[in-house]
Amino acid sequence: MAVAGAALLLVAATVALAMGGRIWDALAVGLLAAVVAAVVARLAIRLRRWPAGRLGVFRDRLVLVTGRLELQAAWVEVLTASLADHSEWGWASWPEIRLTERLSVRLRSGRSFSFRPKTFGLEPAACRDLFLMLRDDPRARGRLPVFDSALDLAAGPFHIGELIRPQI
């Protein structure tokens, strides 16, 4: 917010100097205003690509935080993790299976949830494989951190960049 205010202030100073006849001074301040405006634009673009939530993979559970919603699922409760289209249109094309970008996780309790792994910078197929491996392999889960609280999710910095293939 302060950077945008500085850009507006520099543009106003440029206009004032140009109207006062000080063209070289206006040009110098105008160039500075252009640089500050470019920084503001870059920050706005990065903020727009900011992740909508956080995905935490812990020794005993999976934690998905989106907005004000926090979902926790113990690994022993995970029944399936699939990229198959679960919509009515997807079922209508049986026996063909259409893969989507959405990972659907079904729990033993009958509940299910889905999310887009790309939102968190993960490749969908690699994320599905990771979830299934962690569900089935207690030794692989043993190398993960223990879930403490929601503060664990707030402590780590966001990573914004290209998609990664999660591996343990």
C-alpha cells in the first residue's frame, strides 16, 4: 500500500515539475515513478498468484487449510485418492475414465473432499502418488514432522514458483 502511495506521489510530482517548466527534473522524477510503478505491478501480479490455502503433510495426518476452513484427515482414514472425474458427466461416460486436475480423497467414514494440487504448486499425479504412498507406508510417514497445531502451518514461508513433484 505504501509503495502504491509513493508511485502516486511521484507521478503528481512529475506533473507539477512539468507544469512548472522544469522538464529535466520532471523527466528524472518520471523515470523514478515508472520504476516504482513497475514494482507495484510486479507485487500485484505476485499477490494475485498467491496460494489460496496451505497443504500440510504430517506423520499422522494430512491438513488442508483454505480460507477459514481447516480439514484434517488421518492417514489411516484415507481410503482412496483419485484424479478421476467424479461428476455426473464423468459417470455417464462409463467405462471410460476421464482424469481431471482435481484430487478427490475419500475417507473410511464416507466423507470425501477434493482440491486442486496445482493451487499448492504440486503436480496432480505426483500428489496423488504421494498420498497413496503415505497412506500405505508407515516408514515413509515416519520421516515427516509431527503435527503440532495450526501454528505449524503459519510458520513456514510460501513458495511461489513452478510446479514440483513431491517426493520423500
